[in-house]
Amino acid sequence: MSASEATTTVHRPDGEMPAHVWLPPGGTGPGLLLLQEIFGVSAYIRDRAQDLADLGYVVLAPELYWRTGTMVDESRPDFLEQGMALQAQLDWDETVADAVAALDTLRARPEVDGGVGVVGFCFGGGVAFNVAAVADVDALVSYYGSSLPQLLPLADRVSAPSLHHFGTADAYIPMEKVEEIRAAVDGPEVEFHLYDGAGHAFDNPNPMFVHEAARADAWRITTEFLARRLPV
């Protein structure tokens, strides 16, 4: 756990959802809701949260698997199957409601000074898109949102400035679906970037996922987008 990471909770009607919060070096800043991959709030997600906090943001990452009472064991060879099984147990609408509650909790924190955005990876990229469709956010960053093909009817409800990242070699979201997503979300406030040869989860540093060039390019684009759309 990094020096600036702390634990907190998000109140829900059926209990308290655990969450993690990172404060920027200055102690205050705009807020970013960070939504996990299917593996949970992993070491990778924590590292990205710290990266965002180092840029000047107050970051909140809720444990969206909190009702299952279990997390992915990344040391096991079947960790991908574990993550997919856990995701399958979730009720989508309930998960989105949890994320919106986390957004409200973040916005109410005294350290948040300025707007509030949402960033999601894979499973979290789809949840982030849905959150932006039903709640007021100032910016959306979605990395290869795995549920986006099913969420496109919500596209006209997302008015926040948005950034989408997809790899051209994504085995879970083929290019024809990526192009459908691009067409559905297209607008003056939307940036859409493709990364040649990158597969799904290319930002995850695990060797089975990472595409180093795409990871570096997408992160640079993300930080530049946030600096413009949610300046610290």
C-alpha cells in the first residue's frame, strides 16, 4: 500500500462497499472514479490509481466484487477464468448503481476541489460508460470497454468529453464491433484512438496482455486529455 492510499467505504442499502482512496501530493484536486478490470482492484489498478494521484487527482477505486466475498488470486494460473466467473455473478444494473454511489461519495469528499471524472479499464470501461450515461461527470476515459457493444443505445446520453482506447487485435472486441462503437459515440467531444497490433487489456503489465508501445501511447494521450478536460 502506497503512502497516500487509504481505505474507505461507500454506503449502499445492503451494506458498506469497500473502496480505496488516493490523495494527490497537494492534498486536494479534481476527483477521478477508477473502475476495475474483471480481476478486481488489483496491484495494477492500484498502480494506475497512484499514477493518477501523482498527476494531482483524488482517486477513488471501489471494490465492485464486494458482494461475492472473494477476489481473484492472480498467483494462480486460472486467474483469467476466476475473473470471468466473478464478473458473471454480478448484476449489471446493481453494479452501475454501486459505481454511481461511489461517484457521489467521491464528489462529497472534502479533498475534491473541481470536477469529477470516471476512468475504467475493460469491465470497468463499460461500467464507466454506463455511469457517464446516467450521472453527471466532467470527463470519461474508457479503455477497451468490454460491454460497450451492448451499451450503445446509451451513447446519446453520454454528454461528457470522452476518450476511448481500443487495440486492433482485440480478441474480445473484434474490429467490426470497434467500428460500430466508434460510429455510435462519435461527436465533437469524443476522442477515439486505435492501437495497431494491441490486444485486449493492453495496458495491463501482465506479460500475457501488455503491448508496451500501445500502453505508453495510450497513457500519454490519457494524461493529455485529462489535463485539458479536468485540469488540476
